Amino acid sequence: MNLKVKLMNWSAGRPVAVLSRKLASRVNIHINDRVVLEKVGRKIVCVTDLSDTMVRDDEIAVSSEVLEELRLAENELLKVEPTAKPQSIYYIHKKLSGEQLTKEEINSIIEDIVSNALTQAEVAYFVSGVFNKGMTKEETIDLTESMADSGIKSNFSSPIIADKHSIGGIAGNRTTPIIVAICASTGLIMPKTSSRAITAAAGTADVVEVLCPVDFSYEKLKQIVEKIGACLAWGGSLGLAPADDKLIQVERLLNVDPEPQLLASIMSKKIAAGSTHIIIDIPYGFSAKVETKEEAKSLGKKFEELGEYFNMKVKTLLTDGSQPIGNGIGPCLEINDILKILHQKKDRPKDLEKKSLFLTAQLLELTGKAKKGRGLILATQMLKSGKALHKFKEIIEAQGGKVIEQKLPKINRDVFTDKNFKIKFIDNKKINELARLAGSPADKKAGVYLYKKRGDKLKKGEKIMTIYSESNEKLKNAWEYYISSKPIG
Amino acid sequence: MNLKVKLMNWSAGRPVAVLSRKLASRVNIHINDRVVLEKVGRKIVCVTDLSDTMVRDDEIAVSSEVLEELRLAENELLKVEPTAKPQSIYYIHKKLSGEQLTKEEINSIIEDIVSNALTQAEVAYFVSGVFNKGMTKEETIDLTESMADSGIKSNFSSPIIADKHSIGGIAGNRTTPIIVAICASTGLIMPKTSSRAITAAAGTADVVEVLCPVDFSYEKLKQIVEKIGACLAWGGSLGLAPADDKLIQVERLLNVDPEPQLLASIMSKKIAAGSTHIIIDIPYGFSAKVETKEEAKSLGKKFEELGEYFNMKVKTLLTDGSQPIGNGIGPCLEINDILKILHQKKDRPKDLEKKSLFLTAQLLELTGKAKKGRGLILATQMLKSGKALHKFKEIIEAQGGKVIEQKLPKINRDVFTDKNFKIKFIDNKKINELARLAGSPADKKAGVYLYKKRGDKLKKGEKIMTIYSESNEKLKNAWEYYISSKPIG
């Protein structure tokens, strides 16, 4: 049937359509049934709400998620049809029951996730199935390919597109902007896209956003990269592997991240981005995502196998993830760390610099920019000479911003030791949570500054960290969490 | 904060609140965040939608699900607070990871399901966990108790409250109204509540509703039972074990029904209903929910163990579930079968009568109404003498209806055999689906009438069934399904 669109200013977090009760009853559509809305060349699946007053019998009101997807105008005619339970439901049931899925079945699930034909609850069943029953190597390849094909594909003209990824989980650890600046200063093409924080104190996109916009259309991004050779953008709005974003939304509800999905999530984005040479940082250790070296090795091997299958040069690097890296945790605090390194200030965080140089060196060697064993020399040279800083400024300016050191908020609290002691551990998860409670990443200036690291000896009364916040209440919450959770011991 | 309620005529299928974007941003509430709405003595958790136009900064618009729960009036002040992820998320993660849950953890999950603090996706993770990792006997007991405690509890004064349950899955098989009529005619108290169909062609509530209303408040139901000794009501609106309804909503998305949940679902309703003596019908065989006798036995044992723990006399009966029982499948068709039996008409379905008498006899003996071995004699006597019919009329009239045989629709299609053959199977699931496609249970007169059963020999051109529908289109769909699915072979 055809219905007239009634525009509403209403965001529901998912595509929703409102029909009149009378119409719905006549055409046998019930509340929360799925309907397909179709406009020449575009389709979206919605859940149905009902009303006696919001719409007339010949009208359909839609949430902003539908408006954006279909680009609708008031009174435009829209084709509306009820749709049966998607076939992919049966494949999800298969996976939950421990059976192996075929390429076609995985495609069907991923397509239905992207078109919104599956609800979050149905996606949760899929995630549970993968979590509990795992996936074979073939299934993981199929899932990766399916997810890569679920959105647009990048087409940069360079034969070498350098990329870098960290599986995350470590507080601070903001190596990406440094690596991109150094690599791009050697002439490598590095159209780097990053995510925002999900459970961490900040993601690379949150951090770079302190200095400049990070949200671009694909066309604009291409212009920047063609001019500067690199970018530091948010990947979220580009439409690369959109199935992944919807899966992550559901995974974060319970904080589950099954390994096949982790692999497919990262590799599908790399394929869609057209990356050819990739280093993947797998930090492991106490309070990291991966706790043991064996697990890290096994995961690394799987990344490299997937890379080989998809004709990409992938090198995984197992790094120390047993404590935060860098001093600042939180967007402004982390950008200041980065600027200190690029400016080669005396008080720069040496652990972050060392790790960034190490990863850069590996990428320079992998791409052939440096000969085997010479990557570190080249990387260090680009950093010390100021060429990396120069390239960084070019990137930030091309994205419409300016490189400025960030002032920190007056609402803060220094934390002192109450006895002499030697630091045995700093818990990544707890430090992240502490920074989040202080307001990070939404409050850009909020977070934690660490003065000491594991192995450091402290005297009673010595300053161990400062908590920064934009509100007294959040500072209080963070402080209470610090006391109860003991992130440092 | 306090916000003024703005009434909207809007059903979203779940409690939803709409806040102004400006207010939401000020108090740091994001789209799809959970908020608690509180009115003296009542609370509900909602997800948040955002709008610039639907509400002002001091207003909150709510879906009808909230209105009904909190009984709100226009401009009433409502306390609105953001709420963190519930603790129960961690317990769901524990179960998904295969750990055993404590009583307190299960309580927390069930409370959050009832108060809507968990989304359907989070509930799906819980269902998946139970499906894949199972539950111990202790966990199943705790789950049952927790679910029974999640709503109101019945308090009939009689020391014996008789009850009957079937785990379902068999097309037709409408024994309940017959059992209730016979038992109540012997003086047993039997406040029977039943469900509507989820995936079947009809539930007992759908069938009884052909003759009279089935949707009562608990107070009204009590009045009926005190006067007549029995009722045949819909359990859905009574508020018995409401957690169960929300779990079932999520289970049906994927059509999963983990055994511990099946056990807890049924037994929690019985506990909340105050039942003391219960027979549970476990049909098994080809195309039934339980396929083998061993599974049926094992399930039966678990029901009886749970009953023992909760001080209820529970007897499970393993019956033949390998084909439909009775001739009619669909609300009106099934009620006609029942009336034929109560009126002892010649063309009554003998298989349905036999099974009903058998189950009744067991319940009469279990409750002590009949001595061991004498139940069948008493049951048959009450049926043949017309006393059961008389009691059935009393129940239907007390519920505001009248006992009338139902006319069937003119839109129908007879199905004939195209060769001589002997029926080897009749598939319950396919017959149910066939009746549903014809319009059952929403279209009360739609469904299937079977003339033959397994073992019957048919000649070419003999009538095997009639499909009834209220629309030519649905009849066509049903017919096409018949041809492609071959429900009888």
C-alpha cells in the first residue's frame, strides 16, 4: 500500500514507523511487526508503533532514522508492506545450536542486520551463538567478507595503503596520531579512520576531535588524503562495513566480543578501506583484553591468516599491555601527551614515544619505506627533525582545525600516597572507568594524569595522579570510585 | 528532575519516554538510555527517544505502555532519573559464560526483566545462556520461585485447587475445557487460566473466547470461581508471574524454549495461581515438542521434582503426540468439537473425548475425588449424564457468554486425495501453520477440519480435510502452503 509521509522531529535510536490503529487492524499489522518502507531504489525495514492521533489512516509517521536513510519529504508517497520473519532467523538458530553456517547463510544474516530486518534481540542471539559455539576458519573468512561487502568500498589510487590497528583495552596508548604523522611524513599514504570510545576513556576519534573535526563524508576524506597523504578521521559515518557498527551496538550491551567477530570486525573495515599493509597491535597482560602471551599469539596468527586470504600484508605485534601507556587518559590529556612527543618536549611520556616509534618502524619496514632493520632509524629521524610535527599540523589543518596545547580544568584533585611503596600494578580497566566517571570522553577535558608507572618507588605524600573533571559532582564520583576500586597497588 | 506528563495516543510495544533534545543534552541523557519514571509507589524503566517538537524542555511524552502502568494524567508531575546499566547484566554474562547463578543473581535478573530495566536484547542473551549452558536443579528451583514471586499471588480459600497443563505443540488437542467442565461438575475447584496461541493455531483462551469473554481482573475471576467453582479465563492480564510473559516474548523471536525456562515458566504460574494438585500432559512423538519417550520421561521427572519441592502434587502423563487430536484446528472449529463431546453427539471426535476422559480421571484420582482406579468411571458418568455440559454452560454464562454451536465460513476448500492410500503421518507443526495461514487464531472461524487420522485408508477422490478462511486471499495462501508442505503423507 502507499501512504503519505508525515514528518516528525523524533529520534528513536532505530527506524520506527507509526501507523493508525484502524489501518493497521485492517491490513493485519500488529504492534512491533516489521514493515518494509520503499522509495525508488531505497528500502528500509522498521518496527511498527500504533496511534489513533499521530497519523491518519492514509499517513505514516517515521522516526528520524528513517528520514535520514530514505531522505523523505512531507506528504511524499511511500510504499509500505508488511514483511515476514526473515529467513536469517533460522540461520541464527542454527548457529546458536552449534551448527556451522554456509557463506549464503552468513550473507543473509549480515544483509538483514544492515537493512534492520533483524531486531537487536535477534542480533543478540547471533552474538551469543558465535560467543558460545565459535566459528570455523571458513566461517570467519565468510563473515569478514560479508561484513566488508555490507557497505561502501574505498578506492584510493595508491598501490600501497598503510594502516594500523590496536585491539584496544589499554588506558591511554594513543599511538595512532603519532604513527600516522611519522609515516605520512615519509610519503606513505595513510587514510586512517578510527572509532570513538565504547567502554574506554577515549577513542582515537575522540582525541583528535579536540583539535579538529573528524566527521567527514567519504568524498571530503578522499580530497584530504589526496592533498596531504593522510587523515585522522572518525570511521563511523563513512559507511565502511556498517554491519559491524550494528553488531558492536549489541555486543556492548553485555560487553561480549567473541573472537571470530573481533577478527571479522577489524579485518572487514580494513578490506573496505582498501588497506594493503597493516600492522596490528595486540597488547596483552594483566587487565588487558588478552591476558596471556599464548592467547595473543593465537589471535595474532588468525589475523595474519585472514590477511593472507584477503591478499593483504598483515603483521601482528605483541606488546606489553599490563598497564596504561602515556601519562594522560582522556581526550585533552592524551592530545597533550601527543603534542609533547611531536614537539620533543622534555616531559614527554617516554613509554608512549617508544611504543609509537616501534610500531611505526614495523609499518615502514612492512611497506618497504625502510629496509629491514632500518625502520626505527627512519622513524626517529622524522620525529626528531620536526617533519612528523609538520605533517601532523598539515593533517589537522586540512581537517579544519589548529594544533594547540589544551588547558586543563580547574576542577581537579591530586592524589597522594599515604605510605612509602613501590607500584606493583596499574589496572587498565579501572583507570579507564575512573576517567569515564570523571566525564571522559564526552567532557573532553576530563580524565586522569598519571605521574608514575609500574616499578616506580614512591614516598609517603608523593603525588601519584591528578583527576580532572568539568563538574564537581563527577569529580566526587570519580574520587569515590578511586577509593573503593584501588586501581593502583 | 520533575517533568510534566504530555499525554499522547501512541503504543510502542514497550515503555518509551520522549524528552526534548535540549533537556537531554543538559542532563547528559542519550538516545536509548534508560530512565526511571516514578510516581508515588510506582516505578517503570523506559528507553529514551528525543525530539525538538513533540515535547518542551519541562515535559515528557510517554507511550501508552507507560500510561497504563503508572496511570498518568495530562500535566501530572513525574520524577525522571537516568539509571545506570543494571547489575543483572553481569549475572547474564556469567550465565552466558557457563557459570552457575545464585538465588540473589537470578532474583536480580527476574526483577529487572519485570521492571523493564533489561532490554529485549539483554533478555535474549539470558535466554541464550540458559539455552546453551543449561541450569542446575537448584537454579531451576530458584528461577521458578523468582518468577512466581514476580507478580501477584492467588489466594483461593479451598484446600484443593485443581489444575491441568499441557506443554503444547499438538494441533487441536483442546482437552482443557472438557476436563474443567467434568472436574468442576464433581465439585472440584478449578480456576483454570490459559494462554493465547503463540505459534500454534489456537490457545485455549482463543478457543473459549468464541463463546464468552476471557479477559478478567483477578477480583472478577475470584467472584466467578467462588460462585461456579471454576473458570476458563485468559491468564495474560492477571499479573501471575509476569516475568514469564516477557521471557516468552523474547523466546518466540527465535523459537527457542530452553528446558529450565519451560519448567520454570509452567511451574511459576501454577505456584502463583495457588494450584495444589496438577496433572501435566506431555505429548511426545513425531512433530511434537518432545520427540522421544525418553525425553518426555526425563522432562516429566523434572516437573514432579519441582512440584515436590514446592509442596504441590504433580502428576505427569506421557501421551501420544504424534498427530493432531480432535478434528477441528482453529478457535470455532475446536469449540464445535468440544460441544459435540459435551452434547455426546454421534459425530464427536473420539480421540479427543478419550484423551480428555483419561486426563480427567487422573486428576480426579490425584485430588481424591475418585478412588484409585475409579476416576474414569466417575469422569465418564459426569460426561454422559450431561452434568459436565451443565457446568460448562454455567462457566460460560458466568463469564458473560452463551453456549452456541458455531457456523463455519462459506470461504472454504475441500481437499481430496488423488490416489488410494493409507495415512502414515499428519504433521502437527504443518497443520498448525496451515490453520494460521488460513487466518487462525485472529480470524476465529478460520482453520482446518480433518476427516481422517493416521492409519485410516482412503480411496482416490475421498475428502481428507476442509480449509476454512475468512478471506479468499488467506485461503489461497493456505492452499499453496498445503501443496508445498505436504502435511499429510
